[in-house]
Amino acid sequence: MKAKNEPTMTSVPPPEQPSPNPKPVLPPQILAELRTIFPPAPQDEYASVGCCASTKKDITICYNTFGKPSDPCMLLIMGLNSPAPYWDTRFCMYLAAAGFYVIRYDNRDVGLSTHFDEFPTPNILRLALPSWASVGEAPLPYTLEDMAADAVGLLRALKITKAHVVGCSMGGMIAQLIALQYPEFVASLCLHSTSAGVAWPKPKMLVSLLDGPESPRDVESVLDYRVRFYKAMSGDMTFYEHEFRLGMWWDFVRSSYVAGAGRHLAAIARSSDRSALLRARLNPIESPSAASSPSSSSSSADCGGAALRVPVVVLHGGKDPIIPVENGRHLADCIHGSKLVIFPHMGHYFSKDMFKLLADEMMLNARSVVVTE
């Protein structure tokens, strides 16, 4: 929700960073077909969200908004190497039409937000080892905690005091950290296709993750790879290949930057398991003695943070090859009172056939709480 009588901050300039040379151009025939399928996307805007605690680098985040600023805010956080438009514009418009002020944004190091090219890309094979066994591993450029601070910095920049926080995949991990570290900003929580700790993909999908386009600068090669990869993540659902390819064309022209993927993966791989913290601080069960004694502290105090009591829904695909469904079950088990919804045929990627089902669960969860300013 927005603070009363406080206007949205005007957009700041985009971050200064190298652009590809030559910059890809959307062919007229592709643009014409795109316009027959996808509604126009909102203008990209930028906000300064503060200085990164790990790198001391100033962070600028690119974001889009849908709906009325006076409506309850729903913050959408996407996953690894996935820019804001991976929250499909049609999906965002559906939420906005139902009465939410929707914000989607590029995480740091992807899309049009601040890049970290001056920091090395970690060796991906090393990340499969425990940190103690990865001798000589370079320090993390940044952490998931830093990325959670970006999200809260964006809310602060936009004068939003509370939001319904929705996170998908890595975005769900960031959403958990927002709830644990910045509980005052969270009205409700939706954790989608994510886990309470590091969840390595099934071996076949790990090979796909380590794969890549034959020619990273050739648009058709990149699109072939993305079609191949996302088709493998679709579970038993229909994969609309032609429509997906058109959308990826626009995404590639908007930003072809992918160098941050390894740094995103490192932040995930070196993050701590959150299971104990979630049990202790998110909708914790008070002991009978704590409930009857005002001077007694709840179990959350043992973990050094205030308890947060909000509606939580965990959404997961039964055919998810990246973060298998048992991770969703475990996550729901860690959060007392959470609702677990498993879509049996959904994978890690969700197409338009899932838009209404997912959005309706998100909105049902958000509407189960009344937020007052």
C-alpha cells in the first residue's frame, strides 16, 4: 500500500553500462505479429534503491507498473537470469484489472538493472561442492540478502509501505528473506516454484542449465536455446512454441544481457537453508506458557528476529524438473498455517494456460488479510 499523500518518485536515468554492439533490432514482421498477440508493455522506469552492502555499489532497478497506485500493491519477483517481462504482461494486466497495483522489476544483474561485469563469474561446477570443499573459490559478488534489500529499496523509492510479495523460483527465495528481514513491508506472501534452501535440479535439467546457445550473439541461436530449455521446463502442459519465440524476440531486443546468470546461481548456491528461520519467525506457534505470559518471548526471539503473521500460499508444479515438488511440500511444512497448492501437470515454466489459476490463488491469499494504514 502507498503511504498517504506521498507521490510516486519520478524515474531516475538508467544505469550507465555497456550496450551490445550492434544492438539487436526487432524485425518489422516480428513486431507486427507481436502486436496481434501481446498487449503493449508499460514504459521501463528506473529507481535508485541504495548501496549494495557487499559491493558498495549503487544499485538502480528497472521496473514496470500496472494498475492504480491507490490499489493494494503486489510486488512480483522473478527468478534466476529472468527479467521483469517473464511475468507476462497479460498476467500482470489480469492482476491489475482485479484491483491490484502490480510492480514487476528486473533483479540486479539482469535486464536493464545494474550489471556487475567488474566482478568475476563464479565457476558453476564449483558451486555444486559445499563451500568448505571448494578451495580457492572467489568471494561472492553479492548475496540473496543483497537482492532482498534491492526489492525493499524499490518499495521505499516508490513510497510503498506494504506489499503482497510474490516470488517465483529464486524470486521466492528473495521473498522469504524479505519476510524474515523486513517483515513490516509484507502484507501477504506467495512462494511459487521455490524452496527453503538450495535445491539442485534433476541431472538432466542441470545439463540443460550448463548448456547455452551455440552463438550467444546470434538472435536465432539464442531463441533456439531458450525454446529448447523452456520446453523442457513445461511439465505436461502445452508449450506454445511460436508465441513463446515471439515473446523472447522482444525480450532479447529489450536486453540481451545474460552474464549475470552465474552470479545469480552463486548467490543461490551459497545461501543458507532458511527452514529453521521460517519455522521460528513466520506464523510461529507460541507455546502455551508464552501465550499466557506477557513477559515470555515467542520462539522467534531465539532466532534474533520479530515474528511475522501473514497469509502464505505455496504454489508448485508437480512436474517441476528444476526445483522438484518435494521442495514445495517441505517449504509449506516450514510455515505454520500456509496453504499448499500443487498443480499436477505444471513444470517450472508456466504458460498462458496457468495464468488465471496462479493469479487467482495469489489474489485469494492477498485478500485474506485486511491491511490498514
